[in-house]
Amino acid sequence: MPTSSPTESAARKRCFAPVVDERTRVLILGSLPGDASLAVQEYYGNRQNKFWALMSDVLGVDLVALDYPARLRTLLAHRVGLWDVVAEAERKGSLDSGIRNHSGNDLSTLAESLPDLTMIAFNGGTASRLGRRQLEVRANRYRLLDLPSSSPAYTLHYAKKHASWTLLRDALL
């Protein structure tokens, strides 16, 4: 029986630490950083990912033009936090469909630690499916919003993604 070579096997990948503070009102949850993001150690580090452009439109601030630390500071100043539903998983490549043997982040504990949290938004279908399952008991405490994935793998036209993402504005007022 042939064995997989190291290049064919799925590597174990880990998420980043949450980006939140005590003023976080909206928490955006992705699934698990892709390879490009892991390589640069940045949320949504794949330059083809539309997350920063979408959030620029939501907040009215050009996040794309800022360096990464300034992007995170700007999100926090606008009361937006980031994290991922999956703490770690095996995955070959970057597609969510490749996630195997995952362990979830403790979303409930994080949410409980954020006194101003009113909305949890899921960036894509996998984040929503896994995140809603993890938050099932406490889901009624927050408005849950499913967003079309900002990933380049999800080929929905930008204008349609934008229309959904602008719903975040209501929770930030």
C-alpha cells in the first residue's frame, strides 16, 4: 500500500489569536486562515481576499492603504473584532472543504468576555456552519449574521458581497 509523501499530506494549521478589546461590538469569525495568511501571519493576508476592501466600505476608512497593525487598530477603534471558528485542523491547501480533524475555538467564552458584543458575523459558509453549532446555547444573546465569504475561492460578484457586508453598519451605530 503506498504512503503519502509529506507534500501530499494535510498539514496541521492553527488560527491566530483573537483581535478584540472590551469595546468590541461586532465579532467577525472566519473559518481558518489560508496558506497565504499563515505565511505572512496576518488575518486575510491573501491579497486576493476582499475582506479589507469590504470592511473599508463598511467603515468608510481605506483599510487597504494601511499597514497591517494600523488595520487592526482601526478595526478595534470601530468596535470590530476578528477571530476564527477553527482553532486548528489538518488541511492541504487553503480551501475550507479541505478542513479535517478540526478543534474549535472557545467562542462562547470569548463572547461572554466582551460586554458590548451585540453581533457575531460569520465570514463564509464553513464559519457559519461550525460557529453556529459551537454557539448554539448562547446564540440568542447576539444577532448572528451570515456573510458571503470574502475569499477569492467564493466567486460571487463583489457588489453582491458588498450588499451583505454593509449590514454590519447597523450593529456599529
